[in-house]
Amino acid sequence: MSAQRYPLEEYFYPGNASCPGCGATMALRWVLKALGKKSIMVVPACCTSVFMGLYPKSAIGIPVLNIAFAAAAAAASGIVAALKARGKDATVLVWAGDGGTVDIGIQALSGAAERQTDFIYICYDNEAYMNTGIQRSGATPYGAITTTTPILGKREHKKNMPRIMIAHDIPYVATATSGYPHDLFRKVKKAKEKRGATRYIHILAPCPPGWRFDSKLTVKISRLAVRTGMWVLYEVEDGKFRLTGPSKALLDPEKRLPVEEYLKLQGRFSHLTREDIEEIQRWVDRQWELISKMVSKE
Amino acid sequence: MKIVVKNYEWMKEIPPTPLSRPGPGSMGMTGRWRAERPVINYEKCKKCGMCWTYCPENAIVFSKDEGPRINYNYCKGCLVCVEECPYDAIKVEREVVEWEK
Ligand SMILES: Cc1ncc(C[n+]2csc(CCOP(=O)(O)OP(=O)(O)O)c2C)c(N)n1
Ligand code: SF4
Ligand SMILES: [Mg+2]
């Protein structure tokens, strides 16, 4: 049976402060399973710095450094240098939110990636600044209601962060989502093995209070994001692009579900007009044109 | 809580820093948040581990022989396991239990 092929050890403890049905914790649990004990985690200000617990207990079974919002990649670079100076070996992981990655943390990350700093950077993308009460970020999709786009929803499309990281020519870039934990597990294992430079994984992590859906639907929504083509699962290993999981079958637009299937389950999209939905569908189709170019280059 | 400050050698380099230790219950008994309770019907359960796979809280303990067991001290009642069980083996009950202090 499938569960029995994966490690039963847990490095993420129950009784933490995350919301019921949180897609970020669902993913983090599997990331830590894949990384194992000899790892150090760096977390900038985000939901995770809160839900892992404050004092005197923490929900995470490996050493964690909490650091200022913009500084995650810089702090991780320091840890990598210190480990090297002391002759010690450990996997260094940055676990940051979308705000901490695509907006405020991007310069530290870009610098570290350009210097080929030896760590794994994972962005868990809940598509807004959730910890401070759902403000729009560069990763918020078109049309989504947030507390800073309260009436029409956001008028701009989502920033494509994985493509920015591909442009850094690092050995491994991948996308994943909470609803496919085994795909995520495999990608984190792969990232762990590719030592010597920066590896980047971007995880779409549905957030029940922020996206306004019933907590039991986290996995369903995560899978619908993939099956409608709103979120594409792929990996770029040493420059080689490859679609993974259900995304492999979706190059043909006929195979993709209409985006409405994904949008209609979420309160943040409940106000959308027909034109808005068509705009999102066009955006998805444009994203897939870019993907098909990357596929055909191989 | 009594705070003890010790003078370790490394403290000459780093000033005293708050340090938390890992363990369950960093937020207390989060089972108290629950409005509805998932209950496994072990006659229908095939021990596939899907509930364990998707539990965001790690509140389901899984063993190969005995299958899944829900830790109600911490289960927040998100009901992802109910949705994801392929054999429809988890049902939902209204939470009526009074938690002991
Ligand atoms: C320089 C700075 N500005 C603002 C904040 C307040 N702040 C803390 S967490 C957060 C939101 C983080 O959003 P994101 O990175 O997307 O993570 P999420 O909370 O969504 O998991 C903000 C704005 C801060 N800690 N530091
Ligand atoms: S606000 Fe969203 S991302 Fe943050 S802990 Fe809650 S469910 Fe998770
Ligand atoms: Mg966020």
C-alpha cells in the first residue's frame, strides 16, 4: 500500500498553531520527511514562524532559525558558510512564504542563487500575506479578493517566480502542490541530492481562511489547480525541462478542465464576472503556450 | 516559569537567545478547536494510509499492521481525511465531549 513506501518518521509535531486544513503544513510535513534529521531550517516572518510555536516549545523537529522578513536567503548563506568553516555537513533549507519570496525576499534569494550558494530554497505559496490578514502579494492571482484588493479583486496576474529562478541557471527548479505529496517528496529528495548550488522549489499551498473554502477541501482544491492548468507541475534539472504528475497529460488544452471548476469552490473568486473568468482562462492558456515551448526545446 | 540563565562557553560569542525545544502541543491541546470529529470505521478501513498521508496536522498515527489511529488530543477537525479516504471509512460526528481541564 502506498503509505508504506514512505518514511514513517515525523519531524513536524501535532498541536501546533496552524489553521485546520492548512495546505502549508500539509506540504511542510512531507518536505521534512524527505530531508530528514541532518537539516537546518531558516524561516522568515510568515505563517510558519507563528504556527511552529513561540516559546518554550516548537513544532519542528530540526533546528530552526527565525529571521527578519527580507533576510532568509542571506541568513541561510551565512549558515552555509559557517558549516563549511567548521567542517560540518547538513542540508540548509529556507522555508518562506510567497510574500517573503516573490516580493520582499527576492533580492537576497537572487544574490544567493547567482553565487550558487549551497542550499534549498522552498517557497510555499498561499497567494497572499496570510499571517498578517490576507494582503495581496506578487503571487496573488488575478481577480482574488484580499483585504488590500477588497472590491474588484486583484487586477494584475500572478508573478511567475519559478521562471525567474530558472533564469538563474541553477541545477534544480521544481513546482509542487500540497495535494500531490508524493510528487513533492520525490522533488525534495532530488533537490537534496544536487549539492553545490542553490535549488528552488515552489509549492502551491491552499489556505482555507485566506482563499475562503471549507477546510476539508484543501487537497481537492490543490488537485483542481493542477487539473485546470492554473498550476503546472514540472521540474528543470540541469536545464532539462520535464512536466511531472498529472500535468504531463495537459499540454493539449482539451484535456484541461475549465478554470471555473477551480475558481467556483473559493470565496475569494465568488464575485468574478464572466469577463474575469475568461481573462483568467486566457492567462492559463498563455502560460501553457510558454510551457509547450519549453517542452519542445528538449 | 523560572528562567535560568547559564553561562556557557559559547555565550561569550552569542548573547543569550530564546531557544524552543521541539515536541507536540506547542499550541496546547488543539483538539479543543474541533467542531466535528472524524471517526474511523475499522471494518471498512483497508489500511491504505491515505488519511495519514494528507493529515496536515500529523494527528494520525499510522502503523503497517494496525493501520491509522487518530490522536484526538490534537486533531483540529479539518476533515481532510474524511474527504480523502478512498473507501469511505471515516465518518463525521458532532463534537459533544467536554474536555477535561
Ligand atoms: C519588514 C517587515 N515588514 C512587515 C512585516 C509583517 N509581516 C510578518 S509576516 C507577513 C506576511 C508574510 O506573508 P508570506 O510571506 O506570504 O507568508 P504567509 O504568512 O502567507 O505564510 C508580514 C507582512 C515584517 N515582519 N517585517
Ligand atoms: S492562514 Fe493559511 S497558510 Fe497561514 S496557517 Fe492558516 S491556513 Fe495555513
Ligand atoms: Mg503567503
